[in-house]
Amino acid sequence: MVQAYILIQTEVGKASTVAETIAKIPGVLQAEDVTGPYDVIVRAQADTVDELGRMVVARVQQVDGITRTLTCPVVHL
């Protein structure tokens, strides 16, 4: 199982709607609107890195109001 944090920038005033929409995507564990340089932070999981990448590109980045994403895989050193 691979987990990652997805940091999202949105259009002005869209953070809450984006977080609510993303929270419904299968594989998303948590989606919160936050303050700071990013507007929404998501924790997601998938069986493989490839599946995680497909989720981000095919599902998350297609949500209306998103302007930029940064995916940070969780590592256990």
C-alpha cells in the first residue's frame, strides 16, 4: 500500500468545494481545506505508485477549481 499527501492550490474561494469533492474519490483518506501556500491537503492511498499516479491525474486534477497539485509520497526510512 502506498500513501501520499497531495498539496493543492485552488482558485480563490474554491477550497471548501474542492475538499468536499475530493473527499468522495475512492482512495482518499482525508481532504481538508487549510491556510497557507496550499489551499487543500489530501491524504490518499493506493495499491501501487502507478495507481496513485493515475488517481491524481485522472480523478484529483480533474476537479473544477484546482490550479496546481504537488504529490508527496509517504516514505518509511
